[in-house]
Amino acid sequence: MKKENLIPADEICIRYKVEHQFVTSLNESGIIKIVRIEETEYVDCNELGQLEKMMRLHQDLDINLEGLEAIHHLLNKLNQLQKDNRRLKNRLGLYE
């Protein structure tokens, strides 16, 4: 993981006006990953979309951490099912 792709968690908290505990909770629940280098916590820039999505759900719809975990799990399951569906359609296309 390249350090130029990492954003300090403190900077994210300031820019998005979210508490550090919220970001830490998302990390602990496995929704996003925090990388610790020396004494600083970083979030990979690829995780920002997921962080923003969970932040909006939490702030706009007042969904708690357990709800965010359930939504995260269901979205991952949906994405996997869509991939499987595409793969099976492609295989079926070979026989038509």
C-alpha cells in the first residue's frame, strides 16, 4: 500500500465534520480499514466512497452502527450476487 494513497484519519474527520470515534467504529466493525503507521492512523483513498456512503446513512437517516453493519453486509451480498449473475449469463451465452 503506497503512502501517497493514504489520507490521515484526523484530516478526514475535519473535512467531513465527523468524530474520530465514528471512523474508528467503522474500522472495528470491518466496514472500512484503517492503517496505522507509527502513531498516525490513515484511511486508504479507495475506502473513501464506502466511508462517505456510511456517513450519509448515519447522518441523514440516523442509522446506528449495527444498522450500518447490516447494510454493509447486504450490499456486499448484493454485489456478489450480481457478479455471479453476470458470470452465469456469460456462460449461458456460450450455449445459445
